[in-house]
Amino acid sequence: METIEFPETLTGLHIHLVGAKGTGMTALAEILHSRGALLTGSDVADVFYTDSILHSLDVRLFENFDAQHVPANADLVIYSAAYSQDANPELKTAIQRHIPIFSYPQALGALSRHSRSAGVAGVHGKTTTTALAGILMEALSMPATVLAGSAISNFNSRCTLIRGDDYFIAETCEYRKHFLNFKPSWIVLTSVESDHQDYFPTYESIRDAFVEYVLTLPEDGVLIFCADQPGAVEVADIALQKRKNIRFVEYGFSAKGKYKIRDFQPEAGTNTFAVSDAPAILQLHVPGRHLVLDAVAAIALADSIFEAQTSRGFGREEWNRIATALASFRGSKRRSEIIGEFEGVLILDDYGHHPTAIRATIEGIKKFWPHRRLVVDFMSHTYTRTIALQDDFVASLDGADAVVMHKIYSSAREQPIPGFDGKTLFCKLCERRVDLVPIGLEPITENLATPGQTSHGRALDRGFALYSEEPLDACDMLLDILRPGDIFLTMGAGDNWKLGKAIADQLRAQEHHL
């Protein structure tokens, strides 16, 4: 992959951002601003949580795309992967004016060359692992910049933590092999499974992409991988056969060595665990066994960077700081994010959109809040992924006490595939979950007379499976069904999070009315 460099210093450099409101682009803007760059940007007029961040950076923001928005004195243009050089007018004019252009992955790669960098990779767990690594680096007073793929509560609800630039830790994405732009000295590999079927049609193709990434590590570079995840182990094994001068470090419940997880105790509100012979009992106050794995991955990375900086490993003082930092972690946006509790209904939102992530998240929530009914609202993302993993998607929802489903949220990079849609997936769910009362989709519900339903066909006391084509169409029915003690969890990479917000708004209004 072609290497594209940033100038040595960014101070006074005029950089224009195309698609500035995207999560990654806004995080990049924070880093560029911290290093002295002067920023302008453009995007759609819709308001996102990133608008306030961009305004706080004094980014002059245009809310459409026009060639005239590119400043006359622009030194660089960086663009979101959502936009094309062939179609976007600002990118076309930058090309005509011979202004250097970087895609977001290329810009991330360029930044990685100005620090000792660590790339966090994997089909699942990238964002949380990066976030946890960030809070550990801060606790250890390490001079690092951290970029995660979502807003992090401990990062002041931003995507970046900027405490220096000796080290750079970033979430790196496998899609279209974007991570090959990054230049890591460390790679954390959380998981490798079949995903992004529009680009990686087979498991072997995505596995080989991860192997290619690992092999970019320099001599004595470090691969930190999950010993409990078969794909990660396979990638490490293949890389080991090809490169003997990489350090391989495993972590997990089945790991050997200093990052083995022991004494794991999931309880209501707390996950307690220890790591090999470390002199500290560790606690996380966020749900999920998988988050314990992410925490130990972050510990292994922080320990390796700390050793590179100080020529020694963690002592008792460092472990105490780590324990305090982990106990303070409150998660990230759209990762088991607590929206609020209203009228006794706890509303959560999670980005999980792969069967493995869905299953792990549901399991973690059920153990964290064992006495509450869990109603999962799931919106599948991309036709190619849904068709390839349809049986796994349905099975991944087994732990839910009730399920709500919608149309497939189509990606901008694909067209609907005839013969398969959200209703198809819902019917497969109903065939599997005969314990659930199906409502909301004919002919499944016609002439349905089941005890525990109201005259409106709404299951109040039993588990139910509800279908609505559009997420918000289910709002009124769910307000009838949900009761105090329930958890309502929106899951997926679509826009069904809006349903959780709408329900929260309605229940909040009811509380205020009382």
C-alpha cells in the first residue's frame, strides 16, 4: 500500500475536512487542532453530537458541499471514506488545484508515522479496548494520544484523549484493508471472524487481511492477541510461521503467562477478576465477560508500552493505578450505553451488529441485571452480512426475553437483494423462538389468540416477538408492553437507536407529568 506522509510539523497548516462531522473525522480534527493546524470543514446540514466538538475547535463548518468551500490557501484536504473523489465537488476541485488529498485511513496512517504507534484491530472489541487503553495510559501518566471509534465517557464524551504524542494508540479498521495504511509498533488483535462479506467473501479472505496487517510489524514489534478467540489464534499462528522476529503476547481466560484471566466473578453491577499473579483485584462496572477480555488486552498493551518507556514492567503502584482506572470506566457511546431509566424501564443502546457481539452483549447484560426482563430491539445492517449470517443472527438473540425487529438497514455501498428482507429474518426468528408470542406482522399474527395478550394483540406478560418495518412505528406498541423492571436494548449499526430515544422521551414526559 502506498505510503503518504504528513509534513513534520502541522503548526499553521491549513487543512480542509470533507465529511467533517463523522466520528472518526471529528476525532482526527481534535488531534490536528492540538498540533496547531488551522481547520475548515464541510458536511450535511443534519446536527450530530460532533457539531459541538467541531465548534469548540473553531472549525469553520459549511453545511453542504461546494467547490468554493475549499480555502484558497489550503495545504491539505482530508476526506471521509463515505465520499468519492470522482463525485464530491470539493475533492474534484482539490485535485484540479493539485492540493494533496488524504482519505481518513491515509491520514490516520500518516499520523502513526510521527509517533510510536499501536493499532487496535479485530472484528469485535476495537472501540472498548482502545478506550480502556486510553484510560490506562492516562492513569500511568504516559505521553500518548488515543483515538477511539466512538465517544468515550472517560474522554469527556469525546473520541480522543490527548496527553502527548510520543505514543499513538488508534482503532484501526479491517474494511477494505484500511488498516494497512497504519504503521504500528504494537498490534492488539481481539477477534477474527467472517464479516464485511461485500469485500471479504470468505473467512479465509478476511483472515488473510489480518495476517497481512500483522506482518507489517517491524522487527521486535509486538502482537497482543486473544487466546480465547480461534480466529485471532489462527492469525497469530500463521504470522509466527512467517516471522520469527515478532513478539507474540497472548491474553485471555485460556492464555498462558502474565495476562491470564483468573477468578472471574460476574455479579449484579460488577465484574471482578484478577490477572495471573498481579497484586491487585480488578473490577469493571460495565456488563459483559467480553469487556473483561478487552480490559486485559488494554493492560497487556499498556504494560508493553510502559516497559518500552521505562525499561521495567508494572509494579504494585502501577497495578493500583490500573485498578482505580478500570473501576472508573463508564463505557463508550453505543456500547451498552445507558440512555437512562424512566418509569422503571432501563434503556440501553449498543452498536453490536455481528452475531458474536450480539450474543456476548446479551449474555453480559443478563448477568449484570439478572432479575430484569430483557427486550432486545435489533436492526440488521447490510444485506450481504445478514444473508451470510442469517442463522447466526437469529441464534444470537436466544438470550433475549423478547425481541423487536425491523427492515434491514442498507449500507450506502450496496443495493437491496430481492427475496430477502427484514421480514424474512423475523420469520426465521419466530420459527426458532416458539416461546415468543409473534405480533406485528401478518400473516404470522392472524387469528392469534394467546393467553397473556391484550385485545389489541399485544403481549404484556409473556415474551414476544414484534416486527415493524420502521423502528419508530413500534413506539406506541412498546409503550403499552414495557413495564417497570424491564430493560429495553436497541442493538445494531442502523438507526433503531432513535426508537430507544423516542421511548425514553415519552417515559420521561410521563414522569414529569406525574
